[in-house]
Amino acid sequence: MSIKQFFEGMINRQWTLKEVVLILVYTTVISMIVTPFIGIPVGISIFYYFNISEEEKQAMRHRSRY
């Protein structure tokens, strides 16, 4: 999956309140440990790794091809 596909999938995603809170928590905690320059992308990556299922990842890949 390219970076462009990743961002398109995240933009087109239907976000729940729980997911928004989790991504903010992950980003804040990682940014306190390292600089925000590194913490923001790492926090988003951690959210993506732990909270997005394989089916959703496949759907994002499939949707961005067309």
C-alpha cells in the first residue's frame, strides 16, 4: 500500500468517536516520549496497525485502485 492509498483510505473512512479518541491518545503519548515531528506519524501508524482490520485494509487497497 502506498502512502497515497493510505491517506485516501483514512480520509474516506467513517470515524467513530472511540477511534478519534484512540488516535489522539496514541499520538499524544508517543509525542511526549519523542518529538511531535516523529510522534504524530508514529501515533497514526500504531492506530492503523492495532485498530484497522485486514478486511478494511483490503477494502482501502481495492477502492483506491479505481
